[in-house]
Amino acid sequence: MNPDILIETVARFFSLLRERQIDYVLVGGIALLQYVEGRNTEDIDLIMAVSALEHLPELQLETRDADFARSKFGDLRVDVLLTNNPLFAEVRKRCTTSQRFVEQEIPCATVEGLILLKLYALPSLYRQGNFTRVALFENDIATLMHAHNPLIEPLVNELTTYLNDGDMRHIKQIIEDIQQRIRRFDERS
């Protein structure tokens, strides 16, 4: 999609959400851009309740399961993380701030909320063998950790509620690897 058309479509979509008083939180690549540079994306990722989808007939639903819905708003892909998932509901409730985007105030996930969502997704992405998305998510986490230095231990502790022991061992190893990368980078700069 042409970048100017993308921005215009995103602005229209956020105006529609505000007009319909839809409760949502921006997550994913565009939310990440509020905190770090260099992330490209051509879709919108939101956390919303299933009931909100009923008030948005303009969204053409392509697929939906218990936790996710994939849809389109014109040519714009809109991926929805549904609040049926307890972690998604918790991020929407507790890890939200307001950010200025496309000349509007948008509810956006905090750095901690984005890290929680990315870490939560990694075990599934590894099981799917999706190397490209694994690398992208791990880089997003590393970039956020380096730029904002959030407290990681409380996030790991929170994830234990949502992931099994095997997944948590894997998450802890990923975090250790990222922290080592950050230390190597800081030593050389």
C-alpha cells in the first residue's frame, strides 16, 4: 500500500473507532514505532473484545479463532487480539498509555505490554517453525529492552500465569540471550 494512502486509511480507521466508542489498544509494529525507530509494518494490530467486532461492520472478517481475528478495512489488514485471552485482556486493562499518532490520541500498549505480548507469542512461533517472525519478535524485544531498560523479572513472573513450565524455560533462555546481546553491544559502543 502507498505510504500516504496507508496513513490516510489508518487515520480514518482510528476516527471510526473513536466515533463508535470502541474500546481498544494499539499493539504490534505500529505501537512499537511509538517507542523505537526502524520497524516497518503495513497492518494494524489491536486488542479488542469480540463484541467490538459487531460494531464494526466495515471490517471484513477473514478468519477468527478464540484468541485472534484477521480482517481488512479497505486495503488495510487489521489483526485483532481478542480479550477472550486473559493475557490480552490484562494488557488492555493494565499496560496502556496514550500516544499521539496520525494527529489523534490513541490508546497504545506500554513498553512492558508490548514485551509481554511478544514473549507470550514466541513459544508458539517456535513450534510453528516460523523463523522470520521469531527473529522479528526477538529483535523487537531486544530493541525495546535496550532503548527503555524495563524491569524484566516482573514480566517473566506475570507470564508464568499464562504459559506452561516448558515454555517459561524457553522464555527465560531467550531473555538471557537478548540480555547478553545488549551487553555485547553496550561494551562495543
